[in-house]
Amino acid sequence: MDTAEWSWSDKAVLVTGGTGSFGGKLVELMLARHRPRRLVIFSRDELKQSEMQKRFDHPSLRYFIGDVRDRDRLERAMHGVDLVFHAAALKQIPACEYNPFEAVLTNVMGTKNVIDAAIDQGVARVVAISTDKAVAPVNLYGATKLCAEKLVVQGNVYGHPRGTAFSVVRYGNVIGSRGSVIPLFAAQRASGTVTVTDRAMTRFWIRLEDGVEFAIRCAARMHGGEIFVPKIPSMRVMDLVEAVAPGCAVEIIGIRPGEKLHEVLISEDESRQARVLDDMFVLAPVAPSWPFTGWEGAKRAGAGFRYASDGNDRWLSGEEMRRLADG
């Protein structure tokens, strides 16, 4: 389905984790560009909701205090909603490792609650926001996001007969988001020394606005069951240091537990499901038991394909990163 066929103006949209980085930018772009009939912010932090209300004063906005662990509250919030962006998650890797049960309850069971509530409330579409950490995960956060992806894709088994479609958007590091290494390097710059885990490290990067707009476009185009992956640039960590903290000394501290040298957005094992479009890859479901419509005009990536940050054909220069980080 093309974006033009999906009219936002008569739709009610809900975003879980609505006061986070993704949710804040989604609200900004939705109000400025797409103007849905109703936009529901669902999150558990009353202070952040209060701050968002001061930032955005618009008659279409609604604020629901709630936790994705609470299915009843999700059902109440989703009443009359057409589309859900599911962005709520525990994301900090050390915190997830130290509090594994909490990570599972929010990231896995919370996703199950979103799926169940969406089906029971007749939501038409659900888009879950995922991460490169879900591919061949080496930490608990990634493992929970992998589980969440599996739940969302298979949610179509139950949702399709009742008119609810589920898809996933998966992308890499967001420039300037909370927990990003860019603010860390900027803060360390004053001391004259920045800490790097490994000089050979590479990472995917995407601007927050681009990531959110990508999710919005995928929500309009989805059929149900896909994992959408944008084509985004990579950057070497030493080039990033030079861009953010030029002239600083570099202290090598070694790779931390649960960290990868290079990040992967599509693994070799997923290559058979990968379809290539101009600006993105689409991973088709492995064995859909619901009617799944393929993507016309997309070519197969081919067996053995791997989309990783060290093998990318697009690389950010220091000057490009400075412009993106400043913008």
C-alpha cells in the first residue's frame, strides 16, 4: 500500500512510551505534517507528560498514564484507536542485565499486552519499534527485543482474521538520543580525554527525525508481518571521536559486556527473507499462516546477504556527523 492511500486526518493514533525520544519526535511530526484526528500519549511518567503538555498545546492530543504491563489500561487507552506505535521499552543495557525480570516484563510481556489489547479493541495497525540489538543478540536487552519482534510478527496469526495487522520497524543508533555515545563524547571533551572501547568499532547511525518519519511511512505502507529496515550510513568510532571531540586524547577501555564490535541490521540467516527497495529492506515473515502479500517491485537480497555496519556502502564523514548532530 502506498502512503497516499492512508489518510491520517481521520485516524486516531496511540504511541506507547509516548514521552520518550521517539514519542516526542512522533508528536512533533504528526502535528506538523500529518495531523491525525486524535493522538494519544501513553506512558507511565506523569512528570514527562506534564512537560510534554507544556511543549505541545493541541486539541487532538490526549494523555494516558499507564504501563504496558497493564493490559486493562492499554485496552481503555486503545478504545477507538486506528493505529498504534509501540515504542515503550526498557532500553539501557546495564539496567536490563541487572534487572532481567523487569526487562522481560516490560519488553516481552508488555509487547504481548499491546498485541492482545490491539486485537480486542479492533485497532487496524500496530507498528513496533525495534533495534539492531535484536539481531543475533549478545545481551538481554537485545534478546527481549528479538522476542518482541517474534511476538509482533506472529501476532498476525490472531490479528489478521479480526482486521488487525502487525509489523516491525528496526533501525540502528539514533543520533543524540538518550544513552547515545555522542553526548558522552561531548561531555568528555572538556576533560581532553574520551573513552573508546575499541578503535575498530563501527556503528549504524540515523537521525531521530528520519527514524520516526521512516516508521510513519512504514505504518502507511505495511501489509502485516514485515520487518522494515532503512538503508542508513555507518561510521567508524574514531571518525566519530574526531567529529565530536577533535584533538582529544583517546583512552581504550575494552569492549563492555553485551557490546558488539560491529552492528548488524540483517543477518545472513535472514537474507532469504530480505527484499530490497530503493530506500529500505523488507524482511518477509518466515512462514506466514495468514494471507501475506509480497512487495511488488522488490528484488531478493539473495542467500548470504548481510547488512552490517562494517560492510556498508554508505559512510558518514566527520563533517556530515557534525551537521547531523547539530541539526
